[in-house]
Amino acid sequence: MFGSTALNIVIGLILIYLLYSLLATIIGEIIATGLGLRARNLERSIKRMLDDHTKDDDDRNKIVAFFESLFQMVKGFFFKNRQGLVKKFYDEPVIKYLSSNSFFSKPSYISPENFAKAIIDLLKRDGEGVGEVEKIKNALNVDQQQENKEEAIRKILNNHGSEDEKIKEIKRVFQSPLEKDTARHILSLLEEAKNNPEEFRLRLEQWFDDTMDQSTGWYKRNMQVVLLATGFCLAALFNASTFDIVTKLSKDKDARDQLVQMASSYMKENDSLIANITKIQADSSFKNSGELKMIDTMLDIHKNLQQDIDDAGSLLGNGWELPESLYFTHSNAKRNSSISKQQLVDPNHAIVIYFPENLDFELAKKCYKVKLNRQKETQTAVISVKFRRTAYFIRQVWADIWGYFITALAISLGAPFWFDLLSKLVKIRSEIPKTPKQRVIN
């Protein structure tokens, strides 16, 4: 029945997508933890909150802005780029000691309460006055701060002392953390709270929560890019071109039926696994200790997943079974088609080269190298025919790049998406009534 065959092909294809999506998720989360993407995403959000924009993005060329942003992101992996209030914020003890060790030097999670406490402590320390509210207001009064800076600079220049000392004093004056837009926004929160310290604290927490909602979206978009890149690498490494998989499933009934059976079993046995993966993907606010436990969980999942991927790959004949050397005979010898039907006559060396039939013959013909015995000047003999596996791999990936790219796009949709879709299709297939065999009456 054509409908049943088409459904089985789709189920087999989706199972492959699901397995590779799970593997890509595991690798992506390990990469995210190793590179500290959660902590970097959090720091980016804090910068957006506390730093004024020095350049007008609308007036800049979008291409230039993109490359500047990319440069700053790469730079951030190797150098700390904290200035002003952001630097002082991360130096606050309540934030600083959230980092678990020197490897995870930045916290990947900050509670709204700790954020509000750090900001209030900073403002009280930088402001002058008697009460808490008065200190905060004076710290947020940027116009008054500007006048104080000018007066302080005049005093420094009029005082006696060395030039180096004057320069150090002037630098210290300009180390005020607050910028105008940030100060005005925080001041507006204080005014909305009607100078009530507890209400002001709650408004700071709400401001942080609103920003973190956006930060979660930024992190998911970043992880989508990581998943896409990881998916393409997996598709190439496992030779999992969507076009080749569909062709194989269309022709091989046994492989198709076994994959369908494997899909049904996988759905029953791994329901909790997908729930854990979904939770990990949805939560972008892991604490550092939680990230380490998450890596252990992912590695445990990978041990069980690898066997399923190997089983599916063996059914489809995926992978890269590339020989190191090729069998050959002299050209005057009798051809042997039982070795391989893919044969190439090399007239330069008077030999016939046999290629394994799992290789693309047109590509493989360009990827071999004949090794000669040149010890005798008057006579040369072929010792071996080496297969250039790296050259073949690159050519094959380039030839199937669109098939790999479609697989990568499918993988980037995530394992939960394919698990839900597969569960629905398996249920539909189980509800399709089987056509009864017709009895032949003589």
C-alpha cells in the first residue's frame, strides 16, 4: 500500500532526525558550558541594562555594525570587557562570589534579589548624604556629578604635585560608574517607588526580570546557531544526507520496516529522556554547579544514544567506510567482476584498479595514488594503490552539501520537536487497519 510505504519512509527519516538532534543537543550543551555561553549571555544582558549606547545603531552601516558586534563577541572570549558600572557590579561581593571557581569565572545565574542588592549597595557607596534614599539620589544626580567633577579637576590642577600624581587624580575623578541614560532610568524607578526603599528594590528586581525574559530569547537564538553548525558537522561526519536516506528507505523494504519497529520501541523506552532534554533546553539560567551536573547527565545519555545511532546507521549503510588502499591487478590479467564492478584501467601504470561499491565511483576515480618501486632504474613496478581518504571525504561533502544542509536544518529544530511528531505518526500508523488477505476460491 503506497500510503503505508510513504508513512514508513517518513517515520524512518524522522527517527534519524531525532537521534541526530539528541546528539547535537548533547554536544551543543557541552559546548555552551565549556565556553560559558550562559554566563556571557547574562553579562551581555547586564551591559545592556547598565551601559549607555555610545553609538547610534540607526546611523551606522548595518554590515559594519554586524562585524563590530562579532569582533566584540570574539574579543569577549579572551579579554574581560567590563567598564564603569558593569565592572563595579561584577566586583560586588554578592555577585563576585557567585562564581564557583576560576574556570567558571563569571556567574551564569543571578537572582533578582542579588541584582537589586548589588545596585543599591553601589549607589549608597557612591552617593553622599544622611539616609539611604538621599545617598541614592545624589549618586544618580549626573548633572551635579558633572559640576563636582569640574570643581575637583580645578582643585587638582591648582594643587602642587608631580604631573604623574595629577594625572592619577584626574583619572580617579572620571571613574564614576554611572552614565546619564542609566542614571536617569534608575532615578525614574526611585521616583515611581515614591522614595520607598523597599518598593525601589522591587522595581529593580522587576526591571531585571523583564530583561532576563529577553535574555532567554537571545540565548535560544545563539543556541539555534550552535545547533545548526553542530548539525551540519554531524551530518557530514555520519554521511547523513537527507536525499540519500530517503532514497535508501524508498528502495530497501527491510531497512524501512526495521527502522519503523525501532521507532516504536524508542518512543516507549525514552519518554523520560526527552522530558529531561526539554527541561535542559528550556532552562537558560543554570547555576555553575548545575552546569557541571548537567554535563554528567548529557554524557550518560550519550552512552546509550551512540548504540542507537550505530544501529540506525548500519541499516541505512551510512558512515564512511573508506579503505586505506585499493586492490589492483595488471591490465593484461583477467578481469574479476566478483571483486567489484567498479573498475578503472590506469594505462600509465598498466594496472586495473578495483573500487569498493559503497564509494561514489566518479569521485573515487580522482582520489587514488599509485606507489611505485623505483629501486631499479630500468624497471618500475607498482607496489600499492593508496586511497586518498581525506580528498574523497572533502569531495563527497561538497557533492552532497545540500543534503547535509537539509539534515542540519532538521537537527536544529531540536529533539523535542521530532519526538512529538514521531509519537503522533507512530500512533497514526498503529491505527491504520491492515488490509486482510483475500482468499482464493477455486
